[in-house]
Amino acid sequence: MRWIVIFVLLLIIPQAKALIVEIDIRGEINQGTVELVKQGFDLAKREDAKAVLIVLDTPGGLLSSTKEIVSTVMNSKIPVITYVPKGAFSASAGTIILLSGHISAMANGTSIGSATPISLSEEEKNKTINYIASYVESIAEVRGKPKEIVRKFVTEGISLTAREAYEKGVIDVLADSKEDLLDKISGKVVNVNGVNFTLQLKDEEIVVVEKSLKVEILGIITNPMVVFLLLLIGIYALIIGFSTPGVGLEILGLVCIILSLYGLGILSVDYLGLLLVVIGAILLVLELFMSTHGILAIASIICIVLGSIILIKEPLMPKEFYKSFFYIAIGMSLGLASFMTFAVINIFQTRKMRAKVGDVVGDVGEIIEFEDGKGFVKVRGEIWRCRSDDDLKVGDEVIIVKRERLTLWVKKRS
């Protein structure tokens, strides 16, 4: 009788439905992606999810961000399934994340590989290749993947179709849809940090993690192109701001510099490139205080353009990024540097001219016309309107006592 009561209670009491948390990684991987993954795993822990499903469609991304995501996956206490769906691909950094899952899967018609570091000098490239190859091998060893093939993704830049990857043991499952994937892996046993889990995921509810505002903002300010622009705008806004106090551009410049420094802290940068950009800014400041007839200004533009071209050296960014970045960096830095340099010099010259005008008080001038308390006076070769309480005539020498806009008050020189 007791067992009958228990059975009835189980039928009438609502049971908590198991969840699968889905995290979609699309586009270039950056710090925004890291935050999205963290939010997904936090949700999985709160909801006691049965698994985390990471869906990949990425050409690559930042090395530091990729390592953070892989670390989160490798240390997860919840089974993680990495999956490349139809119409997507997982190259470079995406390949590394795909390999890190407890179960890695791909749809037919997709590909994996091409993780060779790019945009580096030959010496740096060899060191980076060896480092990333060893890193990927260590992941493959933990997940039971063929290390020699995985290493070639990095050292030789090979790519495999989903079928080839499955046949060579690089991935665990071929599935053309998420439903097909969950059906095929149900009943599989996976070891999650020493604990065996039997996956029972068929027909379970999938909850997709939505991008938060923080994810969007981090994605923007750690985008290499945005970091580059923030740095340039910040430098010039600071210079203009300090040249024209009261406008508030120095505040904008400071904000842009802080945001760019955060981004540069995440990115792998060439310090020679960064140094050239800083030298370019210093040369522009020197041009403002030294009469070099534009020589330092031209040198400033050259330094900033050259520094911008070599500034970013992320090894796992897609080749297309560097092709576009090269031309955009030249165009944007040359255009922005030229325009801003011209603007800064003109603003500074205007300020010096205004300062010079304000200094006429106390100078000696010559009356060239005067009648009924007003007339014109010649000061420093310039003709000004003047007013005076003295009785003056043409040719009298006068002293400038004050200035009211474009009118000078004068008195007869003793």
C-alpha cells in the first residue's frame, strides 16, 4: 500500500524538468564571448542543468579569450558538448574550443582546423606555433583525441571535413541537427573531472543564453579594430583638449584612452607599434611648441601610421581580419592623423594669435585718425578702432590702457 501511495504522489507532484543550457559562439572570439560563456555556465549551475551545449560558428579570435573559454570548459563539473551545426565552421580558435568539450560533434558539410598562427615575424611565429601546438596537444590528451593530427592543425594548418574528423577520431559524433545530436549521445558515459555521467538528454528542454549588455560592451571594446580607433581618438582628443581648455575634449580623450588600455591589456600587441604611436603623439606636441615648419608634424603622421599597421599581433585571428585591418589601419590612421594634426596645429596657432592680440595692452601706438573721442590707432602694424578721453590728433603717440572686444582705449603718451 505504501508503494502505491508513493507512486501516486510521484504522478501528481510536478517534477523539475532537466535543462540543457545552450551557448552560441558566433563571429570572432573576444572578451565578450568569454563573458557570454561565463554567464552560460553560471546559469547551468543555478538551474542544475544536465549539460552545457556550446554551438560554434567562428573563424577565430583572441588567444587570451580562447584560453579562458577552454579553461572554463575543462574545469566544468557539468558535461559540456561542443557542436558545429550545418552551415557553420570552426577554424583556428574555434577548433581549440571544439576539441575541449567532453563530447565534440559536427554536422556533415562543416570543417575543422587551420589553427596556424599568422601575422608574426618568423622567429615569433615558430615560438608561437610550438606553444599553441603543445597547448592543443594537452587538450587532445585529456579528451582522448589523436595528438599527431591535432598538432598538424597548428603546425601545418590542415583542415578536415566533419566526416574526415569523425573517421580519424578528432570528434566523437556526426549529427546534422541538435535533436539528432542529443539522440545519438543519450546513454553515453562521459568522465567529468573524475566523475562518470551517463547522458540522458533526448527530448530535454534547451535554454539558450541571451547576450547581456555587458557581453555586447565587452565585445565592442575588445574588438581589435575598435581598440585601435579608441587609442588614436583618445590621443588626439587629449592633445586638442589640453590645447583648448573648457571644451571638454580632454575628458573624452581620457575615457577613450582608458577603454583602449583595457582592450590592449586583453589583446596581444606589438610593443614597437605601440611605442611608435606614442612617439607620434609626442612629436605632434613638440610641433606645437617648436617652429619646424611641419617637419615634426609629418614625422608624427609617419610614426602613427607605421605603429598602427604593426600594432595588433593576435595569432588566432582569421586571415581575413589582417587583410582588412592592414588597409583600414593605413586609411584610418593616415586620414585621422593628417586631419587631427592639421586641426591641432591650427587651433594652437589661433590661440597664440589671440594671446598676442590680448598683449597689446601697455603697448605704444600712433593715432592715424581721431575725432569726437574716437578714431583709429596703429599698433604693431595693425589698425584698431580706439576711444580716449584725451584730446588727440593725427600722429600723437598713445599708450593702450585697455581693450573692449575690437576697440582699444588709449591715453596720450607723456
